[in-house]
Amino acid sequence: MAPSSLALWGVLAACAAGGGAATFYGDADGSGTMGGACGYGNLYNAGYGINNAALSTALFNDGASCGQCYTITCDGSRPGGQYCKPGNSVTVSATNLCPPNYALPNGGWCGPGRPHFDMAQPAWESIGIVQAGIIPVMYQQVKCSRSGGVRFSIAGSNYFLLVNIQNLAGSGSVAAAWVKGDKTGWIQMSRNWGANWQALAGLVGQGLSFAVTSTGGQHIEFLNMAPGWWQFGQTYTTYQQFVY
């Protein structure tokens, strides 16, 4: 990693650290956390598994944080800390949004300005005693480790391409994306929602290449990823992966 990239990663990670709180949702086996506001669908297929969390708006950043990794430790020094499992921490991937609940004062635990993690129950139980329901935590954004390469899941229509970009290692999240057909140059995409990136272009029948810049600043071109006979609903897995 180049020194400038290492410095950028250090700044990004330092900005995503602090104290907050954590609850859990879904079922005891975590099955209720599948899907979510990042658009990953089945989190096992997308590479994220059961160690996942929904982030409050203060952390979710309108979907720009999708895929990022956070190491979370229960903070025994704060009120509620008696429910911590001392010495334990867990690393989770951001896969969903925990929205404010304005039926509660200040929008509840996921209200504006509050750093909060609503975690899959199995991940939460590795750091807290389930009877508590909520625990104080310290969190730090960390590099993601993934199995396999980056994945591109394609949806849309004849003149609208919607691509969910999944399974990034390194910084874990996408800063910018491009697509190129056999008959086009590079077309810059824009974030539609979550980890879904869109291009208003008719690319049906053309082989597709993608390019992605991670939030860590690394740029990778994924050439000839989908053949000309690709179809909507298909996912293409690469052998390339991000370091930062």
C-alpha cells in the first residue's frame, strides 16, 4: 500500500471510532437480518454472513457506509456495562439502516446524531448478556476481510442498469463506480440506494466491464465480467479484491 493510501485509510478509520450503544434484532439465528437497506439480499450469498449490523443514520451516511466493518466492544465503564461479556469484541459488517423511531423521544436509540448498532443477535450475544437488550459500546472502523472476490449483482431494465456491488474487502465500501459495454466507453454510475449503483444506459446484449473506487481510495477495473448474453437477476463473481 502506498504511504498516501495508508494515511488516507488511517484518517477514515480514525473518523469512524467512538462510543455508542448496541441492540439486536432478527431471530436468535440471525435469519431476520437478511435483506436490508444496502440491498445485499441473502447475506450469506453476498459474503457478509451473520456478523452484521444495521447502522443508525449518524453512521449509515445515506448508504455510503454499506459494507464497512466495525469492531465493537462492550464498554463496562458506562451505565449498563454490568451486562458486558468482559474481554470480548466482535467485528460486524454494515448491511442495513436502523431508522429513527419518532414515536420515541429524540427518535429513539437510532435517532439523529446517535451512533448506534442494531446487530444480528448471534453477533450481539458474543459481547453482551441477552437479558439486557441494550449495552454501551466502543466501536472502531477496521479493514474488512472477505472470502473470494468482489461480486456484481445485476438488475434493472432495457435502458436502466442497477448493480449491487458486494463483498469488498479493505475499506469495504464503494466511493465511485463505472460500467462499460462492448460498444461504449466508461459510463459513470451514481448511487441509487444502499450499495446499488445505477446507469441510465441501454447495455442489454453487450458484454460488461466494471470499475470501482473504494472509499479507501483504491481503484480496480473488472474487465469482461459479464458476457453479452447476461441477464437481469444474475450475479457475477470476480477473482479481484480490494486491499484498502
